Amino acid sequence: MTQDPSAFTMAIGTIGPALAIGMIGVAALIGMARNPENSGKIQIAMIVAIAFAEAIAIYALVIALILKFVK
């Protein structure tokens, strides 16, 4: 039985972004709790940071698809 490299790529490639999004959310909530008047700026920065972290998972998906269909 052979191992599927695309499944391994997705498994490893999504752990980092998932942890990063969680850490970004926690940091944003702590920042909003400590400084509620700047919550708008914090929320915008949080959304941008989450988008960058999610891009890493999309790159992992692209690499997994390349591994799956190009041999």
C-alpha cells in the first residue's frame, strides 16, 4: 500500500494556519478587552492577519492538488 503525499501535505499544511488563526483571535480579543476604544483598528488588523494565515492553507491545497494529479 502506497502513501498518498497529497493527504500528508494537507494534514501538515493546515496545522500551522489553524494554530495561527487561533492565536490571532486570542490576541485580538485580549487587545479589545484591554482597549475597547481601539477595537475597530484591532479587528481590521485581525482580519488581515487571518487572511494571510489562511493563504498558507490555500498554498498547501494547491501543492496537494499538484501532487495528486501530476505524476
